Amino acid sequence: MTALLLGAGLQPALAQRGGKAAKNAAGATREAVLSSRSQPLFGGLSAVQAEQALGPATVAGLAGSFASRAEASQFFSNKGYEYLVESQRDTAAYRFNLAWVLDPNNSEAYHGLAIVASSNPSPEQSIQLLEKGLVLDPTSSPLLSDLGSSYLIRYEQGKKKKDLKTGTELLQKATTQDPANAAAWQQLGRAYYYQEQYAQAWEAVHKGQGTSISSVDFGLISDLLTHLPDPKGTYK
């Protein structure tokens, strides 16, 4: 009987210690997540892991002012772009991360995080994030354009023809989806330049210029002029 009573007496103490340890572990995990909040996807977590670390109550509070989590996610991704414009990349990254946790199917969360990751020397992380976004929104001209541009960067670094081919195809799709995507036209011009298709490169430059003169890549124009005069005579 004494042993049984001892067991009964120890049980609450063990439960208390176990609960305290779990609470401490949860707090440590949340701190780890918050310390990596400026890293895309909180440093490589799944959306479920990130939500558990932040705390379901915290995430519910973020969505509380909106009709749905998807609407809240869109709000935070929009705020992320605003912070990018203001050159507050860390704050932007956190907003995009929150948008992703609230709705892992929000392609703009991946797109925004890819833009944040584009400051890295290697384009690998940007490519991975953009590809995730494109799965969710396969006809998005901005996603196609940025992914194509990222493959061009990887081609510039490694000179693998497969990257150039992939980048070109993505940029062609981007301009097909939205002929007014001036940035995509300029990047497509660069892709044609790398393939020594100078006439096509000039055509792409002019199509982009027709939409937005500010999109013109004067570095590309300088390179093109060394191989083929501007057929339209605009640049000399």
C-alpha cells in the first residue's frame, strides 16, 4: 500500500515537471522560429511546423480580423511587397512568411520570398520558391518572368545550356501570357543575346521599350551594338 501511495504522490510532480519541460521546449522552438523570421519559410520549416512553433492562438489572432485565412494571407503578402518597395527586406520577409503560414497555397507568398532570396549570391533558393509559386499559379506572367530571369542568372554563373534553354522558354511564356510585361521582354532579349540571336534580341528590346521605357536594359543595348546595329536605328 505504501508503494502505491508513493506512486500516486509522485505522479502529479512528474506531470508538472513534464508540462514545464514541454512548455520550455515550445518556447524555445518559438524563439528559434522568430529568430529566423527573415529567412524564407522560417529557415526551411513546413507550414504546419511553423504554425505550431508560432502558436495556433497567435496564428488565429493574425487571421481574426479577416473573413478567412486566405484573405489574411493576401493582406500580409501585400504588406510584404510594400516593405520591399521601402527596402525593408527583413520586415518584408516576415510578412511573406506569415502569409505563407496562413495560406500555403498563396503563390504571392512564395513569389515575395523568392524576391527576398534574390539577394543571395546563388539563385537556387529563389528558383525553388518561384517553382513552388508557379505550381499554384502556372499562368502568372510575373512568376514566369522572375523564374526565367533566375535561370539566366544561373546560366551566367555555370554556363549550362540547359539553364539558358529553360530560362528562354519561361520568358517566352511570360511574354505570351502578358505581352505588356516589359521586364520579361528585356530579359528575353538577354536570353536571345546569349544565343547570338541578335535580331530577335533587338526585337525583344523594342517590344519592352514600347511598354515601358524605364525597363530598357542599356547594358544589353551596349552589348548588342557591338554585334548588330539597331535595326530601327533608335540606339546608336
